Amino acid sequence: MSEIDMNEWPADLRAELEAGQISPRVGSDLVSETDRVRVWHLSLAPGERIGFHRHVLDYFWTATSAGRSRSHFDDGSILESDYEAGDTRHFSFGAGESMVHDLKNVGTSNLTFVTIEFKNSANAPLPLD
């Protein structure tokens, strides 16, 4: 992960983050929700991006396709990642903790994920629009 001055970010990304345009929607589509989990699908075509969103619940994602992404984080860091289908990563957050980032497909094929959020986490689920 590289950390750079946010002033070096594209102006539209800085403006989006500074305006607080941060969504609780961590995927493209909420496909299921129970009292215990939220299940999201995320699908990004090459060059497509999901805007800044906030994670507060413990969760994991699984890549369902191979691809490459770039994320900007609210601490100024930028992460580029390569995925293979089946790659999985787990995250946990303590009370009051969160993570804000965007995700852009910088590869040449569709990038798809399934994300499962656990509603019995240390933080309450954020209300969805």
C-alpha cells in the first residue's frame, strides 16, 4: 500500500471524499439481508468504480473472477490488488472503528465479488438509503 498526499489524488476523488459522499452500500446489489447478515454482489466492468463507502461491520469478500483493482482510502493510502477467483479476505472492526475506501476496476475483464457483512458486529449496521 502506498501513501501519498491526497492533493495528488484526482480532483473528483478528493471532492467526493471531502463532501462526505460516503455510502453505507458496500456492493453493487444487496441480494439478501437477514437479522444476522447482509449479502452483497459487486460487479465492475473495466474502468468502472464503486464510490467511497464505509465498512463498520465485520465482513469478508470472495472474488468470483480474476482481475485487478485500485482503492483510495481515507487515510491517503492507495492499494492496487490482483485477484484470482476464490481469493477471500476477512476484516473485523472494534467499536467505533471503520474503513472508508473506493474500488476501481483497473483490469481488462469484469471484476466480481460476493461480500458478507455480519450484523452482530461491535458496531451497529449503517442504515441503507
